[in-house]
Amino acid sequence: MAEKRRRSTGKSTLADVARLVGVSAMTASRALRMPEKVSTDIREKIDAAVAELGYVPNLQASNLASASSRLITMVVPSFATPGCAIVSEALQEMLRPQGYNMMLAEANHSAAGESELIEMLLSYNPAAMVHFNFDNAEAAHRLLSHSGLPVITIGGVHQDSAGVSIGIDYAKALRQLVQALVEKGYRHPALLCTQTSNTIFSQLLKGWHSGMLAHNLSPHRVVTSPQPSGFATGHALLSDIRLTWPEIDVLICTTDEVACGVVMACHAAGIDVPSQLAVASIGGGHLSAVCSPPLTTVILPYAEMGRLAGRRLLAALQGEEPVALNELPFTLTLRASTGKG
């Protein structure tokens, strides 16, 4: 009777590597996972076989077998989320020297399938999980809380995180921005909020209302849009905002990208910035400085968020109890988009 063979996937396996070298699969596995426990001669032969066959180790199986992982997963609303690249790069700079690798997963701004996404990521047996500007639905929060893994949330700092919370208080940031604009003489501000997490959105509204009411100004001029926080959104919404509230003298946008889109729309419509309409943003990235005119902005410490997340994560992985609530300072910078001085 012919031997029943498993259908080939076309990929090289660990058994192929072992066969080429003339060792057992267990020895080949040990050489890849714990090279110090295998002789130099065997290790070099196995490395050469891996290169020749193009073998890619099954990290998931390896992690499950060893109950140890060097993988950190990071969930983001979208890879285009403002600050995502800066935070992830800073976090990787902290983790990579310690032998950890990161995997980014996009949640597509939706909590609907979040539980399935978290379950899938947990199946990779990660060492820890990081969330950036993304709220956890109840089911996902429960999964993370019961996972036994260190969990870091980055964005709007808050008490109800599934783990360690790192970020800024957006309510304080917006209130301070409103205060500065009112002191410059603006009396009819409007707020343009685009796609963001519920935590950040709630903090923004809290800061907006408290800041406006502190000066006996009406907080009713608020536009919320589910559109992405990009140039096109700001460019498209400006005309409707001015049609609804022709009296506005300054528009606060919740990202640099949206604010730059608004400025571009002003240029196209012959609206002078800031004499006819001032514009300000929350973000403070490089874009805010090169916009024409440069944007008055709240500079968010994205790089420090990533570095601090790395430090807290490494401490947790070493068995320490990291500080649960980590509020970072922000910087308000006044520029030409609202008039200097």
C-alpha cells in the first residue's frame, strides 16, 4: 500500500532543513531557538540550509512550544492615524535592543470586529500588547484584562484602561488653546473634530466646553465628521462651516492635516489667514511648521509617548509593577496662522 503523504504547501519545512543537514528535526529546532546549545559546526550547517531552502521559522508554533515570545503587537485605528508612525518608531527603538519585534495591526477605526482581532493576535502568543488611539469595546477589554499580558494604551490618558495608560489630557490641551485664542481677541471660535477614539473625543469636548464657558462664550459651534483626518476633509468642510456660521473668526482643528486642508481651502477661496479667518490645530508635527502660514498648535509628545511606553513595557516584562497612569506634558506654540504676539 502506498504511503499516504500530506499535501505539500510548496514551503520549506523544518524537516527539510534537518534532512539536508543530516540531523534530527529536534536538533534543527534547538539550533534555531537556542543556538548556544548546539555546536558551532552544526549551527553553521543549519544556517546554510535555512538560507539555501528559504525556510521561514513558524514563530507562532515556536512561541507556543517554548511558552516564551519576543513579539509585541500594536493595534492602531489606521496606519494613517496622525502620530502612528512616530509612536511606533520610538517604541521600536526602545524594544529592539532588548530583542523584541513589533507587529502592527490595523483595526480600521471599528470596534465591531475588535474581539476577533484581539483573539487572533493573542493566538500568536505575544509578550505584550499595545493600543494607540483606540478604545476597547467591552468584550475586547475583558479579553485583554484576562490575558495575563502587559497591556499599554497610548493616546488620551485615562483611568479605565485595560492596562497602563500613557498620553496627554486632551481636555487640558484644548482648554489652554481656547484660553490663548480668547486672550488674542478671538470671540467666535469653532471646533472641527474628525475621526478619533471616543476617549479623545470626550476629552476634546470637555476641554472645549469648559474653555468657552469660562469666558462666557457659546460652545455651540462644533462640527464632528466621521471622515479621515486628512487634507481633503478640512478642504471639503470649510465652505459648509462658514455657510453655517459666517461669523467665526478662528477655526480649531483636531489634527494638523485637517488644519492644513482648511488653510489650502482658504487660499483657494481668497480668504486671508489669519485676518479673515484664523486657524489652529492639535498635533504639532512637522507639517504644522511648514504650513503656509505656519500653524498655531498644541504640540503632542508622540515620540516621548512611544519611548515611555517602551520603558513601562520592559519594566512589566521583567516582573515589575509599572506606573498605571502616565500623563505627559504638551506645548502650546503660537504662530502666524492666528497672528503672532
